Amino acid sequence: MTEIQPLVEMRGVHKNYGTLQVLSGIDLEMWPGDRLVVIGPSGGGKSTLLRIMMGLEDIRRGEIDLLGKRYITGHEQSGKTRIDSTLRKQVGMVFQHYTLFPHLTIISNLTLAAIKTRGMPKPAALDKGMQLLKRLGLESKAQSYPSQLSGGQKQRVAIARALMLDPRLMLFDEVTSALDPELVAEVEAVMLELAEQQMPMMLVTHDMWFAKNIASRVIFCAGGVVVEDGPPEQVLGDPVNPRTREFIERVF
Ligand code: ADP
Ligand code: MG
């Protein structure tokens, strides 16, 4: 019998910015196909957690395994964090503010990293990029520049760009918070489609209705730790912890 392995395993992750302690021992496991929604008060370290998973931040203590292998190790004494660059390539991230290159066309935004950092032949990258744009209904925008697109379209391009690199895990940090309300649904639809295709994802959102729709699990983070962790019906619908309860009552 093959044993199912967690996709992500975090143990005792500690993070500080100077004297500001942001994460004080995060423990969590994610299983293949999990869609983990992270909720919690502003400034509680949600973005930091995702940035750590993307290999963008050092940690002071703790370790993270990805795909059953050691990915990130903090080392308090030396202050050096070890990050496995091969595993880092397995993770894709989309941020709140679109990070497209303004001087490049949409198709070039998609293919740049695949060609330059992954060594994908240009025709193959173009082909894959066009397929992704087609899938997201943005084929006609291939030769446009980011400034010619709506916010929702830009976020869909940002998702497509992450997908170009075949991530095994996708991270979404409040990707709809900067959008006009009428543009939110088109971006959420793309994430829901990825969820249907069993793409593992970790996402931060303030939209509790969306969280309820997409999550297989919800964690409530506050004070630098995971306060509550469970299925969406429980954490969003009937939280056990009083801090979670208070937060949910405020945001729903
Ligand atoms: P959240 O996403 O939950 O709102 P963040 O992870 O962005 O929280 O931030 C957690 C805390 O860390 C906040 O107090 C924030 O001001 C601080 N912080 C975030 N990034 C930095 C940084 N680069 N340097 C210093 N402090 C930071
Ligand atoms: Mg944030």
C-alpha cells in the first residue's frame, strides 16, 4: 500500500521582522488536493506565511517540507535559512497587486520566465502560453500590454503566468481585494476551476462566501499561531475558539 504523504508540512515556523515577532510557531499540514484558506486579522502574518512558502522570506526557526522533501529550514544560531531552489520552482504565487511587467505584451509576460529561467524552447512556450490564454478567454489580448487590460483580466493573466511553470502548489494572496466588485467573479471563477482540477492551493481572502465555496480546509491565524484549523463548515460556521468566533461574527 502506498502511503499518502502530506504535500506541505510546517513545524514550528517562527518569523520576525527585527523585533516584531510575526509568526510564533506555525504548525500545519496540507494534503494533496487540499484548498487551504487562511483567514485572520489584518497584520496577523497571512501574507508573510505565503511569502515564506514561496521562498521569499527567511524564517528564524522551524522547518517546512514540500512534496515529502525538506524545503525550508530555519537556523536560529547562524541566522541562515536554507531554501531548496528546486522545490521553490514547484510553487506559484499570485499577489494582490498585479505584478505584470508593464513594458511586455501579455504573451511575453507569460513566456518570459519559462524561456529565460526554465529553458523552455520559445515555440513551445508560445504554444503553451496561447493555450492558457485561450483557456482563460484572453486569447485576443496576447499582443496587448497590461495597461490595456482591466484589473480582472490582469489578475487572470497573473494566474496564467504562474501556471506556465507547472506549479504543484499555488498561493493566492488576496488576489481580488484590489478589484472593482464587478471584476471579482471572473477571477474567482478561474480559481474555482483550478480547484475542480485538484490544484492544491493556499489562499488568503477576506471574502468569506468565496472561502466557503472553495476551501477544503480553513485555518484561522492570529497572534502568530494557528488558532483554529478545520473544515469550512466548522471554522466559518461554528467556530470552537472564542477568538475565531469573534472574528467570524465581525466579517460575515
Ligand atoms: P497580513 O497579511 O495578515 O495582513 P502581514 O504578513 O502582511 O499580515 O504582516 C504581518 C506583520 O508584519 C505586520 O505587522 C506587518 O506590518 C509586518 N511586516 C510585513 N512585512 C514586513 C517587512 N518587510 N518589514 C517589516 N515588517 C513587516
Ligand atoms: Mg496580507
